[in-house]
Amino acid sequence: GAGVSQSPSNKVTEKGKDVELRCDPISGHTALYWYRQSLGQGLEFLIYFQGNSAPDKSGLPSDRFSAERTGGSVSTLTIQRTQQEDSAVYLCASSLAGQGFSPLHFGNGTRLTVT
Amino acid sequence: TQLLEQSPQFLSIQEGENLTVYCNSSSVFSSLQWYRQEPGEGPVLLVTVVTGGEVKKLKRLTFQFGDARKDSSLHITAAQPGDTGLYLCAREYYTGNQFYFGTGTSLTVIP
């Protein structure tokens, strides 16, 4: 597809379980971002990948959160031992970083509910 | 922190009214983007402003970047129900193209 694709669109998990969220960015976009959004709120920065550089992990809220980006394309955000406060919409975005003031192109997010 | 404060947080108006929402920071932006997000979707870019004092118009939407590049506003003329959504500003960190988003303004336009 032409846009950013995220899967699953919805995920319900029990407290303490691990979850993996997937993001397929737009082909050719070198920058990839993960954000978290609580109901009706702004976006909380989690992690940023740019090309082959070391990712900026400064926004990850705890060591239960990790992310990787394989082959400069697909990214997976993993949350271990999920807690109820992890419930939110997780948004992925990609951009042509380094191409002037490139906009972020977002997927429709994964709505995570921890019961 | 890269804090961007938006106001008001919530706004409910009648169709045809005008409104302004604000995005403020204590530090200088290299550039600022405005996005609109509809329920169940990701944010979509509306505009990028770069130069202090810059004004950009997008149909009934007018975006202004403050002279000191620390604040921005979005003015909507004759609001329509289709304008309903969450309006987000985002600043680009001065290196590395990292974006931090504001707290958002949730707009509801009542027919």
C-alpha cells in the first residue's frame, strides 16, 4: 500500500502478557517514529529511528518497552509484562528525513487495551 | 523537555463561528507543523511554518508563526462540522528531524 500500515488495529491483552506491535512505513522513508496517545490527548514521543543511526530511545517510559527496525524498513514495538497504564493508541509515522521540512505520515494506530 | 502547550484544550462551537487555537513554547522552534486528527485515524499534516512572522492560508484556515518563533496560532473562519477533530502542533527538534507534539485542541463544530 501507499501509506503507513500498522497491525494489529486493536489488541486486548491480559496484564502481565507481552505484546508486539508492527509498523510498515512508506517505502523509501528513512525516518520512523513511535508515539503513544492516551484518549483524546496529544502524542507522547517514544522512539525514533533514522537510517542506520542508533535509535533515539529517550521517550521510552520504562525498560519494559523496546523497539527494533529490521533492514531499515519494518519496525516492531514490544511491551513486556503489560500494565493497565500501558493502555493507549500506539501510532507509527515515517518521513523522508533530511529532505527539508518533511511531514510525518502516520498509520491509523494500534489500540492496546490491557485488562 | 520539548514542551508544547496548546490552548484551549477543548472547544465546542456552532457552525459558522470563528475560532483561534494556540501553540506555545518557551524555546525557539526551527519549524512548526500543524496536524489534524480524526477519530480512529492518524494525524494528517495541514501546514508547515518556518519563518518568524509567516502567515499561511489554507482555504478557511489561517496559520501564523510568531515573530520570535516561539508560538503559533491557527484561525478557522466560518467553522464547519467537517473541521471537527483534534488539532496538534509539532515542533522539529533542532537536529535530527525529531518531532515533539503539543497537548492538542479538541474541536467540535455543532451543525
